[in-house]
Amino acid sequence: MEKQREILKLIRKMNAEQRKEFDALLESVRALSEEVKAKGIDAKQFRKALFIVDMNNGFVNFGAMHNKDYNKLVPEQLKLVEKFRRENQLINFILEGHIEDAVEFLLYPQHCVFGTPEAELIPELKPEQDKENTRTYYKNSINGGLNLDLQIDLDELRELKEIVICGVCTDLCVMDFALTLARYLDEINLHVKIFLVASATDTFDAPGHDRDEETRIAYHVLEKAGVEIVENFEALEQREKELALYELPVMEFGNRRAGNVEVEQTDYDLTITEENKALAKRPLGV
């Protein structure tokens, strides 16, 4: 993300002649990109994306900002991960990975510094991080939606129809991310249904921060912004079916697809024999 900011700064400082040469180079890159798409070797497309927000060790297991109650969310989150794996869809982890002198530390105790154990994904989810169809984005603020890598990747997902969000904290990192995500999708003119799964999302109780009240306010704001709150995994799948977003599980069978499924083509002998006729007439269970 820092590299991209530096590139943007350099572009803004270009004089007219430099900008003209840069634009010509950019046009060549675009032409190459179109050629790649025409040959069918474009980046993989997904219809659905799961975003799990801030399940860092530093929020769940140890550190100044941790809350062990968040461990109760893990079984529901793993159900969502398993669902997206079955459907061969995209899984994203949004994690805090602060620089050491992060401005955010003026408001909150130091936490989740990039490269420390606190910034790592919790052990229950960490094995998923390096699997196929999985991306990880780090952030230096509450709002993961500001990550430039994420925004660029979203630009490429033109077939995306559904986003599912869960994680911590409901009224802080999750809400800020969901609101920014929803408006960024508007900006790039991509119509996507966004769900938040309540049973896989939570916030905390503290002086001046009532968990139930903050959750109620966050849900109200999110719903006004177009994010639908579903109670649990089962409610999510029910809504997907109602909205024709439900995906059949993807199973691999060789090198061909039937619906979502790769199926190996095999020649079978379908000749009807006298023996087969006799079997067909036999009562069930005999």
C-alpha cells in the first residue's frame, strides 16, 4: 500500500512531457491487459467474498486490547470459511498491522504492531491464510476499507454478487469497513449484496461503552447503508436461497464441470439386458 502511495505522489509531480510519456506507457499496459483477457487468462473471478475482520491475536488472545470472549465467535466463523471453501469462493482476512508510531495509538493503547505475534491471525484461522482463494490485507487504522490493495482487487471482481462480513468490533472496525466497502462499490459501479453475520461478530463491554447499545446503534447505521444483518449461518443461507445467491458445493471430478462441478467425461455401457430388466422389476429392499 505504501508503494502505491509513493507511485501516486510521483505521478502528481510529473511535468507535462513526463505525463505524456507515462500515459503512453499506461495505454500499452492496458492494451496488454485486454489481450490477456481475450485469451481467457484473466484473473480468477468470484461471485462471493467473505471478509473476516480483525481476528488478530492482539484482539482475541493477548495484549492491551484483547477480549477472550471473542473466542466464542470462532466456531461460527469456521462454518462460514468451510462454506466458502465448498463453494470455491473468495476468503479475505482484514488484520490490523500497525506501524510502531501509529497515530491511532494516541486514542488506544499500542496493539497489533506489524511483525509481532499480536498482529498475526488467531491459531484457529491461521491455517486458512495460505490456502487457495485467500487474501490478507493489513491496515494501520480502524478502517480496512482504506487499503489500496483491497480497492484495486475489488475493481477486478466484476462478477461479484455477494459479500459476507464478520469479526470484531461490531461498532468500530467492522462497521467502518462495511460502510466504506459499500460506498466504494457504489463508486466503481458494482452492485453487490452485503450481509453481516451477527453470530460471528461482536463488540465489548467497558466503561462508557455498553456492548448491547453500541451493537444496536451499529446495526441501525449499517442497515441504513444497505448492509443486511442476518442472525447466523443458517439465516444467511436461507436469505441466499431467497435471493438466488445460493451456490451449490463445488466438487472436483477430473476435468469437466456440471453446473459448479468439474466432472470427468466417461463412456458407460447403457445396453439394456434381460438381467437389468429383471432387477428393475424387483421390489425395493429385496
